[in-house]
Amino acid sequence: MNESISAIVLAGGRSSRMGRNKLFLELDGLTFIDRIIRLLKPLFTEIIFISNTLEHFKSYQFKVYGDLFPFFGPLAGIHSGLTHSPTDYNFIISIDMPFVSTALINFLVDNVGEKPVTLPVAGNELQPLCGIYRKAVLPEIEKLLQNSTVNSSAQNGKINVKLYDLLNSVEVQKVNVGKEEFYHEYLFHNVNTYADYLKAVEIAGKLKTDI
């Protein structure tokens, strides 16, 4: 179990594109929140959830914090997680990536370096919501958030500060996972819409037989 790296789960809140809270979507008989707990609990001593629906966590024995900059999306979640984390290195994952594996997480931990961000890449596609972030990025995140304002459509999920604004302004160590034995094409499948969820159900069936 890793004591020098905390796990931070971006658990969102509004799920505007899904139309229901992703925490309680079920896959193979487990809700997304229970899946992520089962994945992370054997690996990390410290697990932190970031959510703007704190009431959904009353029955769970984990630390839960809201965004310090509400309505700014994943970047604000990362900011809150790093602010509250007791460790320098932090594995950050979005709760809507149900096929991330123990093997992937261990591979990232084994290949982390001194750069402020370590992210997996496969097929030239970077995965910013499944990687290791150091507290050193906090000043840059705060600058981006403070210099940005929520636009008039913010209540519909539209924001004018992006996660890639951060990645373009700090050093990122890219870890190629595409050729690793544990890699498969569904590893980073992200569930944002109900169609994505139906696809995840289909993928779960394929993983049992094809991979």
C-alpha cells in the first residue's frame, strides 16, 4: 500500500450531460463509487473524494471536499484535491473512467519522475484525468482559476478555463502505456453521456470474454 502518494477521485456533482449522478451508475453489479473504492483501497492509504454533492458520501468513511472554485470543472477539482492532500505526489482519477486498472496505476507510480505532472499516453492521446500530479502545480492552477471568470452559460457546464491550459504551462512527463501488456483500447473509456454508459456496459461484457 502506497503511503507517499494519495489518491484523489474527481467525483463531480452536476453530471449535466448524463442527467443523473454518475456515482450511482451500475456496472457489473457495482456502482461507480464502489468500483473506484474497490480499485483504490488496496493501493493507497489516503483516498480523497472531490465532489459538490457532499450529501451522497454520508455512508462512506472517506474524506470529501468540495471545489474551492465552483463551476470551473476538473481543474477546480484537481486544485481542491491537491490543496487538501497531505502528500506531494497524488494519483488523480475521474470517477467516470470505470476500466482503469490496478496494473495501470502501479505502472504510473513506478514510472513517476520529478516533473510536476506524470500522465499516461496511448496512440498520441494524453489522459489528463488519470495521472500523477504534484503539489508544485498548485500556484499555476490558482493563477489560471483566478484569472478566469465563469461565463454566462456556466450553469450549463460551459467554462472558459481548461485543463489543457495547465498542461501547456507546466512540464509533463508522458508515460507510454500503449505497448504494455495491461493496455487495451477501452482502458480510458470515459462516461459522460448515457450513450457512453451504454457503451461501458457493452465493454464490460467484452472484457469478460475478449480481453
